[in-house]
Amino acid sequence: MLVSGDVDKVGAGAGDQPPRAAGYHGVTGDEVQVMVALVAILVVLAVAGLITAGRSLKIVQQYEQGIIFRFGKVLGRPRGAGLTLIRPVGDRMQKVNMQIVAMTVPAQDGITKDNVTVRVDAVVYFRVVDPIKATINVQNYMFAISQQAQTSLRSIIGQSEMDQLLSERDTVNRELRRIIDEPTEGPWGVRVERVEIKDVSLPESMKRSMSRQAEAERERRARIITADGEYQASKRLAAAANVMARDPAALQLRLLQTVVEVAAEKNSTLVMPVPVELLRFFDKLTPTAPAGDRKSAADSASLADFGNEDVAQEEAAIESGAPLQIPEVPPIPTLPAHAGNANLAPAAVPQPATMAHPNDDNADSGP
């Protein structure tokens, strides 16, 4: 109460003194206005400093590079990663991402070199190697790379055959990368690191034709393998037959072994063939015919077992074209004459030299 009263007295004045502004420690109104103005100026300066610092201090990430434009002109080399100071007025920084960008190329329809309609899509991996060129020489390098990749993909489809697109992917990818990278790295400062063809879509009719072709190829390989196996087996069998032919007992042992294998099932009828060696054994035990028996000697000669040398000689004689030797035919035997039959001709056929002429007989019968 006392303080407020004193303040009122000071504000109202004393006697003929003019009233003073209310305040502490005797501060006047002009002083208060000056203090407010100073505070406002400090605030403005602080805000201006903050704005200036915000425009002057730039942070560049590790995967970026900053290009400084001073009044619209590129200034020096690009700024690297870290804190960068530029002029707040007249300077502008543009950051360029230096990371590898993966871009999907839309599927492109085309006709291959061997007139097959296909649909191919791919993916392109690229990165900026020169940020100044990528910023100045091309307006939007992402869009430019996308269009270049699409046109190059259609071009490579027309230059390749269907088998190359399906089986020689590495060669096609390298050629496609070369075509895309040729107009981009030098002028635009963008390097194509890698290009991969993702999918090759074929018509349904072509898929069926390829499946039939693959089936025929597998069948051909199976037949070749089977024929090769039969050929090798035949060679082994021929070698085994040659070994068995040297000793007839080996063939007999093989026959007995086969009989044992067949008899192990106990549900089959066993047929025992007579071996040829047994017949030859009995033929050797057959006694030879007498020396005078011509028929028996001829039969024995016909049943003889000729060797390879005799057969070779006979074949050589046939191939040489020598005339065949015909044996002489024996004379026809004479028929006996019957005495009672006067009409029969004499038994002996007269020779032309011994025949008598009728004139000679008449001359002898004369007186």
C-alpha cells in the first residue's frame, strides 16, 4: 500500500514539477524506447546471421558432389563431402548423386534377325562420373538414359537371332552396354556399368516348336547312346566268341552256366540243346570206309572239316576267273543181243571203218 502510494506520488508530480513516467531506478520513457530499439536490432541481426549462415554453410553427403553456380556460372571444381562455405548472395549449390542407379527398361517388342517376334525387357546399371557434364549438358540425365536404353534394346533385338537372345546372353549384354554407353559417357558424363536382359517372351507357337525340337534332340541322343552301347557289346561278344572258339570246352562250360542260371527260378521248363562239338566228337569216332569203297570215301571227304587255308584257296580260285575243269565222261556200255529175236540189231555198234559196202558183198557172192 505504501509503495503504490509513493509511485502514484512520483507519477503525479510534486507541486509545480511535471509528472515523470512510472519506472524503476529513475528510467525515463526515452530510455525504454532506446532499449526496445536495441533489442529489435539485435533480433534482426541474429535472424539475418542465421539466414546468412544457412545460405553460406552447405553439407555435402559422402555419396554426393556439389556444383557451385556463382551468378549462373559454374565455379571451379565440384565440392566434395563435408561442410562447404559459399557466398550467401550470388552463389547456389546443386548436389549430384554419384551412386549407381538401377533402372528398369520397359519391355520392348521387336523382330529378330531370323524373323521371330519377341518381347524383351532389361535392367540398366549406371552412375555419374562427371557431375558438371551431367548437370549442364543434359537437362534430365535419368530420362535421357531411359530413352537411350529403350532404343538400344530395340536395335539389338533386330541385330540378333533368337538363339543368341536365349543362349548367348553375355554377348548380347556386352553389345547392348556398348551401344548405350557410347553416346552417354562422353557428352553426358554418365557411365553405364552393366546391362542385363531380364526376360525374353516368345509366342506360344514358337514355344511348342522349340519343345518338339528339344524332344527330338533328346530322342536322337538316346538312340545314339543305345547304338553305341550295342556296338561296344557286339565287340565284346565277338572277342568272347573268339576266345571260346579256341577251346570247345569253354563253350560247354558257358552252356552249363546258362543252364544253372535258368534252373534257379524253378518255374520254367529247361531245354537242353545238343552241342555241336558232341556231334563232331561222334563223327571223329566213326570208322573210315575201305579204300575201294568210292562212295564212302566221297562222303567222308564231303564231311571233312576244311580249315581256313582251304577255304581261302577255293575263294581265290573263284575270284581269279580260271575256267572250270570238266572231267572226262566214261563211254556208254553196250547192251547184249538176244539170239531168238532176228529183228534185233547186232549188239555191237559197227564202227564206220569196219562197215561193209553192199557192192562188196555182191562181188563176193558171185561165181
